[in-house]
Amino acid sequence: MLWTRWLVLLLCWGATGGEQQADDREGFALESRADSRRQRSPPPVEPLDFGFVPSSVYDTHAYYEPGAVGILFHMVHAFLYVVQPNHFPKDLIVRVIQQNMGGIKIEEWRKPENVVLLLQWIYYEAGFLICGTIGILFVVLTPIIGMCFCVCRCCENCGGEMHQRQRKNFDCQRGFYTASLIATSIFIVVGVLIAYAANHNVSLQIKSTRRLINTNMRDMKTFANNTPAQIDYLTAQYTTAKNKVLSELDNIGPLLGGRIHSHLEKEVVPSLDTALRMAGAMRETKEALENISTSLEILQEGTGKLQASLSEERASLSNTLSDPACTNGAVSHTCNTIRSTLSQLGINADYSKLQDVRHALANVDTVLKTDLSNIVQKGYTSFNDTPKLVKEQTKNIVSGVKGMLDKIGMEIIGFSKMFPVEASLANFTIFLTDGQKNIESFYPQIDQMDFYRWIGCVAVLCMVVLVLAFNVLGLLCGTCGYDKQATPTTRGCLSNTGGNLLMAGVGFSFIFVWILMGIVTTLFVVGGNVEKLVCEPLANRQLYKIIDTPYLVHPAKKNFLPGMLFQNPNIDLTLGSMYRDCYENNGLYHALQLETMFNINSFLNRTVYNRDLAKVFDSVQVDLQDITLLEQAGRDNLINFANSGVGQIDYEAYLTEVNKGVTVMDLLSFSTDLEAQADQLPRGALENALKGHASSIRQIHREHVVPIEQAMSSLSQSIKLLQRTSNDLPVKVTNILSAIDAAEYLITHNASHVVKQETKAYIQSLVGYFKQYTDWVKNSLSTEVAQCKPISNIVDSMEIVACSFILDSVNTFWFGLGGCCILLIPSIIFSIKLAKYYRRMDTEDVFEDMGNIGNHGEQVCDIHGDLAVVSSPYDDTLTRFPRASAPPSYSDW
């Protein structure tokens, strides 16, 4: 058993360590989970692909389909169910075993509890006891009855006298006995065939037993040969987790720094964005001020020119209206109307009084000499360099972790090499090979023993066949030699031989039947109980419940299997659970619960993620105080922009003048009205002069008013833009500076909390890869490494060989043979009755007429032909031959 313990120890190394953490890591894990709930869930860990463990393909198919003979097996099972319909007495067997743990003592049975157990056992075995008692009585009484029958017949009683009474239903009785004996013989032949089929099935299944032995041995060798490769594969896959962790460490800048950056950017980036937008607003402010200054100059110059043109045109139009032609009565009204509108030819807006913006423009130009956008971009760059900063600050830690991971890998490999796995399993393979050779060396002896068994069973069946042969030959001879015309004393030799053969069959029946019934009773009691108490509960797994009953073997030992394997009976390992796990092709590590024998978790905690590695990870620190979001020049630039005077401009005055029209009345409308009034005048010089003035006014509108209106539109847009920009400008700048100050304070003072939180999340992701590896190892050990299907196959094969191959055949044998024994009883009766009709009798009944009316004389003729006269046809005949019939000798008889 040394190799079994080595095999158990060899598989202990690969347990997983993710279920129990060391004490120094529990606080860290709890704090990390609490932080995650308060902040956000840690990023998901990328699943690792460890590939597939080299699988083992086993050849044994522990399944048996009996075929046609299975019908006979089912018949036997049904018969045993009728004999023993009770359920499997698990509790009764357990109590019996526990009561007799110290040995069976007769005085112990007198105790009430033991008497109750005995009565319960008798009740359970009632069917077998009754049938067994009947069989014993049959064995005991049959030879006694046969001896008495022989003695009785020797005394010419019990049908032994060679005289046959004549009856009217003579032929009917002979036919009935013949048919009954034929039917009985047929059923006996069926029983012989059933028993022979069962006997032959055992010999056939012995060859299948060799196949099962070979496949089971081959599977065990496959199990032993593949286990080292599977263990090596598990150890090699640590490299997968290690390489992933190394890759994460190489990218610690983008990963850890990126997480810190993404956590802080929700506070930092908005503040920088507002500063960058303010830089754009400065440039827009300068452009607007320049546009206002230019537009204001254009408006002032344009309005001066427009004022001069309108004054000149108004004076010229007034002179035209002073023409004598306007004094006529019909024309004077029109001229007076036109003269009343001359005041509308004037400028409405006055831009000379608007505030000059050149001072504010000069201040803004001074502010823009400092490139605030570039300063803000430097802040962006400084903040975006967080991953690079993290990588630089953790460079030494990463190199140290790499060295530790390489050391851990070497420790795992070294631990797996501590046990002589290959050597031990090689010895185990040699053991299997030698064991198989030893088993095969017994094959000739097994074949020889099976041959003797087969001969013995055939010899037993030949006893029945011998009786059948006598019955068949007797029936053939008797039937073929029977002559209806012959009298009982003159029957032929062939008929007489048939009767003698039938009586020989009766004699051999009495000689053999009690021996056969003894064999049947023994096989029935043993085979039936083994079927009901072993094979049936083994098939439905009830037997394991008895074996796995706690404290069954010893009051102080809970489970016997772990006590036998590991000397620790308190381990919750049962034979039923082990068989179930192996039947499902799980790993031997899971089936034997080897984690309770060797605490591999502590080893993995010391290696895969040990305290030194945890301390290194916990020592990760990132200092972000070197990050500057906005330099002092940028701050001064923002303050100077707020004090540039943009907010002191009178935008309302600008908008008031801009919203006014350029002239008092629209010049185009005025010229149109003037032409309409000129058309009302008589044709002449006055009309032409007025229309000339209308044309001049339109030209003034084109040359002066249109440019002024364009300048006014541009001025209006710039004024509105500046008004929006300058609205609460100091407050906006103050808010921008406050936001940047808050972001810098977060980075310089509160970033340690963020760094710690993100570092924990990053470490959790690294630990997650090791957790994946250990979980994968545990799952592989439970389901894929050292799959113990061969063990359950061995158990199932033993069940198939013992129960299906042997016991079912044995039970079928006694079932058929027992039927033959029972049928030999009616065979004896029918043979005795029928032999009387075939054998040649010594005397017979003969009747003759004596010549007296109303009275008849009877003559009895013996076999030699001598006659004896009897006075009374009834009384004397019955006195001499009490069993002979003496019908009257009528002429028609």
C-alpha cells in the first residue's frame, strides 16, 4: 500500500489558495471592498486563457447488456422479489453490526434488543426461510419416501403387484397419463435448457472478464502515465499568470497612472477648460475692440460727410423751391409740402459722443502679449503626464516585483519536484504490469476450474437428462409397442420395455432428486441472499450507505475510509461520495478530499501571493505634487484681463446710437416721395429739377448711408460680444482661478487618497490574475487532473463480474434446476401410473359364462394360461384380487 500513499501525496500539491487569505491580507481586502462600495466598483479583471489540461481517454465501458439470457435473469429477479419483497434492511444491518462489534456471544442474544433484532431479521428472511425449509424437507423426505415406496412395491403393494384391473375408461386414462407425462417432460426439458444456458453463460462471460481486466489495467496505466504530465501542465501555467502580471507591471504607467488620471480629470480638466476658453475670449475681445474702434472711426467720418452732403442737397432743394414757378396757385401747395419735409434731410445718430475704446484695446493688447493658451496647454501636459510620472516613481518597485515573481515560479516548480512523481508512478505502472501478469498466469487454472465447474453442472443436468431419457424412451417404446388387442399378460416386449424404462426413470428420480434439491436449496439460499443483500443494494447504492454509516466500525471512529487511508477518521470522506465523484470522472484530489490531508492553501499563500509580495505592492506610492496646472504668469494674465477696462465701456450708449437710424428719414423713401410729388406738377423745368434732386438723394444714400449702415451692423455685433464677455468678467476670472486652485489643492493634498484607492484597485487586478490561476488549479484538480474514473470502473467491473456474470447465472441455474426437481414429482407419479399400461402383467381378469341364468362364473387366468373357477363373479374374485375389477361376462363385453 506504499504506492497508494505516495499517489495521494503526489496529488496534494495543486490545491488552490483563493478561499482562505492570510490574516495580514484580510484587512486590506475588507478595506478595498469598502472603498469600492463608497467610490466605484474596481475594474474587471481580464480573464486568462490557461488552455486545456491534457485529458485521459479510458477504454473501459463498465456496462453489461446480457442479451437474450437477460429475460431469464429478469424472471429470476421477479421470483426473488416474490420470495423477498421487503426493502433493503439498512437500519437493521447497521444495528446488527453495531450490536456485534465485539464478537457474537450467545448470552448477548438473550438481551431484549438483540431478540428484537433477531425477530426483525427472521421477518426479513421469512421468504428464504420458508423456501429453504421446504427444500430441506424435500431433501430429507424424498429418499425416505423413495425407500418406503420401493419396499412397498417389493411387497406387491403401492402398485407393485403385476395385475391390472380392467376398466371401461382404460384408454382414456392411458392417454391422460401419457399427455401429462409428455407435458411434464417438456417443462423439465425447458428447465434443463434454462440451467444449461446459465451454465454456459458463465463460461462465455469468463472471456469478457478477461477483457474487463485488460481494459481496467490499461486505464490504470493511462491514469498513472498521464498524471505527471497533467501536474507539469498545472505548474507550467503559472507562467501565464506571471506573464500577465509582468505585462500589467510594464504598463503600470498607462494602467495605474491612467486610473489616477481618469479619477482626477473630472475636477482638473473642467477648470483648465474654462481657463482655455477664457484665453479664447481674450482674443475675441481684442478683435471686437479693434472692430469697434475701426467702426467708430468709419461712422464718425461717414456721418460728417453725410451731414455735409445732406446740408448741400437741402440748400439746393430749398433754392429750387424758391423758383417763381412755385408761386402759382396749383403748384404752390405741392412746393409748400415739399418745403415742409426739408428738415427730414438730416443725421439722426451722433457717434462723436461715444466712449473711445482705444485705452481698453491697449490694455488687452498688453494682456495678450502673454500666451495664456500655451500656459494652459502646459497645465494639460503636466496633468496628462501622470502615467509617465507613475511609471518613473514605481520603476524600482516593478523591477523588484519581477524578481520576486521569478522566484515564486521557481519555488512552485521546486515544490512539484520535491515528490518523486515520475518514479513513484513508474513503480505504480510496474506494479500494475506485474499484477496483470500474475492475474494472467491464473488464466489456465481459471479455465481449468471453469471446465470442471462446467462438467459438474453438466453432470448434474445429466441426472435430469437421464430421467428424461428414460421417460422419453419409455413413452416411445410404450406407445409404439402398445397393442389394444393384447391383454395385460400378452403385451409385447417393446411395450413391456417402455413400462420398465418408465419405472427406471422413477427409480433414478428417487435416487437423484434429493441430491438435486439439496444443490438447488443451497444455491437458492446463498445466491438469493447475496442477490438481495449485496448485488441489489450495490446496484442502487444502498450498500454504500451501510458502509458509510458513521461509527460503524468503531465507536470512536466516524468514517472508516479516511481512517484507513489517512489515519484520520474525522474527515468527511465516505466510500459513496468517493465512488460518486469517480463515477462522474472527477479528479482523485476532489474524490479523496486531499485538501484535508495537506493544507496546500498555506503553501500557495506563501508563494503565489506571499507577504513579501503584498508588502511590495502596499509600498507603491505616487507623488503628484510636481503637477502645475496654471503658472503664475497665467494667473496674472487672467487678473490683468479682468482689469483691462473692458467692463467699464458704456455699452448701452453704443447700442442706443447703433439702434438709431442713420438719417431722420429714410433717404430712399424721401426720394420716392419727392418724385411722386414732382409728377403732380406740370411738365417743365420745376418738375425736372425736383426729379434731379431725388436722384441726388439716392446717390447720397448709396455713397454714404450704405457704408455707414454696414459699419453700424459690425459695431452692433462687436458691442454685443463685448457686453457678453465683460458681463461679470472679474467674477468669471475669480471662479476660474478658484477652480484651478481647488484642482491643484486636490492634486497636492488629497491625491494621496485617490492614489491609494486606485493603487488598491490596481493591486486587486494583479491579485485577480493569481486568483484566476489558483481557481483554475482547483477546478482542474477537481475535474481534470488524475480523473479517477478507472477506480469506479474497477468497482463496476467487479459488480458486473460477480453479480451479472456469475451470480445471475448461478441463480438462473438453480432456478431452472429447481423447476426440474419440482416437476420430477409429477413425473414420478405419471410414470408409475403409465407404466401399468405398458408393462406385461402376471395375471389378468378373464370372464366366462357358466351356463346358469342370472349367475355368471369367473375365471382368472394367470400368465401361463391356467384357469381357476370362482363360484361368485364378485366375492371370490375380490377376495383373491382385491384391486382387480370383475365386470360380468355378458356376451357384449
